[in-house]
Amino acid sequence: MTETITEAVGTDDELVVDQLTIEYSSGGYAVRPIDGLDLHVPSGQLVLLLGASGCGKTTLLSSMAAILKPSAGRIMLGQTDVTALSGAALANYRLRKVGVIFQSFNLLASLTAVENVMVPMRLAGVRGSAARRRARELLEHVDLGHRLDHRPDDMSGGQQQRVAIARSLANEPSLVLADEPTAHLDYVQVEGVIQLLRTLAQPGRIVVVSTHDERLLPLADRVVELTPQAAGREGPPERVELSAGEVLFRQGDPAERVFTVEAGEVELVRERTDGPEEVVMVAAPGQYFGELGPMFRLPRSATARARTDSTVTSWALRDFRRRDS
Amino acid sequence: MWSIALRDLQMRRRRFITAVIAVGLVFGITLLLDGFSASLRNEAARTVATFKADEWLVSAGGSGPFTPDHLISQDAAAQVRAQPGVRNVDPLLVVATAVQPKPGNRVNVNVLGTGDALPLSGGRWPARSGEVVVNDGLNKPIGSTISMLGAQVRVVGEMHGVSYFAGTNVIALPISALQQLFAGGQRVASALVVRGHATAPSGFQAMTNAEVRGTLTRAIKVAASTVSFLDILLWIVAAGIIGTILYMTALERTRDFAALKAMGARNHHVFVAIAAQAVVLSLAAGLVSIVVSKALAPSFPITVEVPTRSYPLIFVVALALGLVGSLAGVRRAVATDPALAFGG
């Protein structure tokens, strides 16, 4: 396989993510997988977005591709405010500034490898003969010169992934986004794709890869962990006094401690996107809440708010479980 | 996007060929119905033109020469013939009856008794009593006999395309022979066929050729409007088939469209990807419809005369219906969320 792809280089744009918050509705409940994210990536770097399923990797990638509008904050690629794009400028950004490598490849089944790579160029108005010539070169770069006229169904997963990589480079984008690029590949195919991804990051181009595959860690110039890291904060039990209406923690916050109610009442409410909040439970003296978040390293799934003046005790997960047993 | 659309057609060719045949058959039937409608109009015009009349005289208050409700005296012909400006006057007697060209197959015919010989496509005009000429649609060869109005008559000549009332065949013979068979020899007629210009005598009214054609087409107006209604129903069926096929395709290609939009394809690109398939499907169906109509027309019991203009028109109609039919698929494709391209 060719070591580097040297010709498909865009401008020296930096990628800046500033206080990005993405919230959407899932089954009527507000979900905020990305909350106040800051990121600065200089040109030429390969960034790995690492995290478990559902932590917001693909959501963040979609925002960078100008496919999903964030709820707050912004994304800048060079001088382009990606989050403010619309209409023709939006289509032009997707077409010329970004190349996306989808998890399921998303090659058009009716087209051959070379025709698939031609698609973004033809959409950008490149003449057929020029587009075909460049598509051939890109496929030769990804070691698929012998599969130019094969359709996706006749190629292995690794070969399809390499066609998708060649397609993502078609219009010389300055940002390449790869969504779980190793998810559908066996270990033999993974190696080739990893090598290829590494060669993509070079001056003039940023590569952002979302994955939960830790084998990709050595590739990265930078790793962004999207799974909440604050779970299970240690420390002795703490007594917390709450006034009526005071919020103990909010839905989507990192989960750190477990709480027991000593006096008063604490209600757990879930924000809905389609109406008023929903009361999940009311914890009375002797009852506890908030143990699943620290246990499974999940963000808070509901907001805890004192219904009356209340006293709660905050526990480290280990202490809470020891106390319980 | 045209190439993507055509490649996709190629990949789904079995489905599209099936759709082309189905839509082509439907369009073919509309062409045949169109030909049937045209033949209803044409046969009336042809039959009226056979008499080379400048005008027609019928009984005052009568509905027309071929829809006789009053009989007149043949002797009036001599009186009209004497008018200046009249070159010739022929009496015409019309009798509606039924004959049995084949055993067990009784059909309605219109029997015309004329003063002058009518143009023939074969054989000769009857020279004596008991001889007739028949329209070729009756399928009675020269030399055969028919039982008509209580007598056996022999076919001695053939006419082509002389029928009216939706293909009801004409049998013709000299008026005197028909008067003998129908009216016991009384000199009665249904109308006078005038060459030149006559003033209608008292008790008569004059009719133009257009008015006479109108009396023939009026009788089949319901049939003609039924055919038009069937045409519209068939167009809806064709649009429905195209719409269903393209909507299914749009559903199956949701991820393709999502990926294309994620790559920067705009709505008009996506529109072309579906509409191009509608255009190809419709035009191919138009071609099939012409083959179908040409193949089936001869086996119709009535002459089907598809107007020449209908052939280019079927492509225009097919294209319009194809695009209308594809609207649901287009809407579906254009509305595809590019975010669907992400995930496994």
C-alpha cells in the first residue's frame, strides 16, 4: 500500500470547537451528549474521539460535518463558522471542505468503485473525464487499482472502506471525518485501514476519527475522551443541606456520588422536550438515589431537586455499597 | 445525477422492466381506446361522405336520414330535382334490422336502399332483385347468401368502412329492391340526397353534412364519453404504478440519499435522481404502448384507428404522468435527513 496520499491536501485550516452543546430529544426526553465541549485542533493532526456507545462521538462528528445543528456553541474550520452555514454555503462546505468516511461505508451499490469516488467530484461540477482520472489515482493510492470497476457487493469490507476513504478525499477537503472506521472490519482489514488513516493527517488536513476501538490509540496526535471521567468521586460522606427548590444535580451532569435522604423530600425529575418535566420519584427519609450513574459511568438521567427543606448525605459509591451491605 | 439514476435503474432492471411492461400495457390500452373513439367519429364521417351529398332533405321534424322516424314519398325527389341549382337528387331508404351472418350469431345491421350505386371495394352493384352489397366488417364474402327482412339475398359486392353506430355494418341495395322487401313496394324513402343546392319543399327540412354526422355521433356520445372516462382511469392507474415503483425505490435508497446529502448533494440533485428514473420509465412505457396497440388493434372486433397525433402525445402524457407519479418518491428522497448516513 502507498505510504502517503500527498496530493489531496486542502488549506491550513484549524478546527476550533467552542463551548459546544448538543441536545436532542430521545423518546421525548432531553438528551445532552455534548455539553460545553472545547477543542482546538491544528492542521495536520489526527484526533481520536474515544468513548462508549451513546457518548456523543457520532453526534459531534455530525456537527463537524454540518449535518447536525448544535444547541449552543460553535465550530470553526479556518474562517468558516460551520454552525452558521445554510443553503448553498452549507452544501458547498459539505462538498468541498469535509470528507466523511461512514461507519457503513455508504457506497452506492449500483456504482463501481471508480464511479463511487467520482460522485463528490461530479456533484462539485468536475468534468467526467477529469473526475474519472482523479478517482483512478485515488483508488490506486489506496491500493485498489485492480478493483476500479468492481461494485461494492464484489468487494470485502476492507476494500469498501478504502473506496470510502478515497471518496472522502475526492474534493481535497481540509477536514476528514471517520465514523467508527474499524467497526465492520476483521483484524486483517483493520491493519490496512489504520495505516491508511494515519497517512491522511498531514499539513493542510485534519482527521477526526470517532471510535470505541482502543487499538487506534497509537494513531492519534490527540485523544478526546467523551465518556464522563468524573464518575465515582472518592471522599468521606458529606452532609448537604438543601432549601426547598434547590437543585442538587442536573440531568446530563457527570455522576459522582450517591445520596441518601436524612430529612425532607427530594424529587427526581426528567426534562421532556415535548412538555412539562416528569417526576420520576420522590425520595423520602431513609431512601437513596443516584447510584447507577457512578456505577456505570453514565451522566445523570434526571435532575434532583429538594421538594422541601431537606438534608441529604453524599456518599462515594464504594462507601455507599459497603454501608448497604 | 443522471448517471447515478441510470445505474440504479440498471441494477434494479427486473423491477423496472416489469413496471415498463405494466405501464406500457396500460398506455397501450389507452391508445386502443383512443383509436376506438377516433373510429367512432371517423366511421360516421366516412359513411356520410360515401353519398357525396351537398345537403340532405328529411321530413320536417325528422331527426336525420340515418335515424329515420318519419318516412317521405320518393316522388318528392322529382320535384326537388327540377329546382335550379340542383344537379341530382337520390332517394335514400334506411331500415334497421338484424341478420345472421353465421349460424347462431345474430347481428344488427343498417340496410340502405339507394338510388345511386355506392362506391365498392370489390364485386359489383346489385343488378337485380335479391342481390346486395355488404360492408367488409360483416365478413360475408361475395357469393354468399344472407337471410334479411324475410328473404334470402346474395352478396355480389363489398364496401369498405361503411358502418355507423359503433361499427354496426351496412348492407346496401337499390332502393326499389328494399322498398319491395320492407314496404311491399311502396315508394317511400327516409331522406333525399341532394347534389347542388335545393330549397326544402313544404314538409321537408334541409340538413348539412355536419348536421347529419352529428345525428350519427349523438347516438354514441355516451359510449365516447365512457371511453374518455376509462382513459382517465387508466392514466391514474399508470401514474399509480410509476408512483409505487419510484416510492419503493426511494424508500430503499434512503441511505443512498442520506449519504449523498451528507456529501453535499443539494435537493435538486436528489430530485433529478428520482425524476430521471420516472422519465426513463415513462418514455420506455410509451414505446411499449405503441407496440402493444399495433399488436392488439387487428384483433379488436371494431376497426381501431389510432390517430397519428396520439403517438407523440402518448409520450407527453406518459412523461407528465411519470413526473406526477414520482412526486411522492421525490418528496421522500428530498426530505431524507443526511444524519441517517451516520451509524451502523
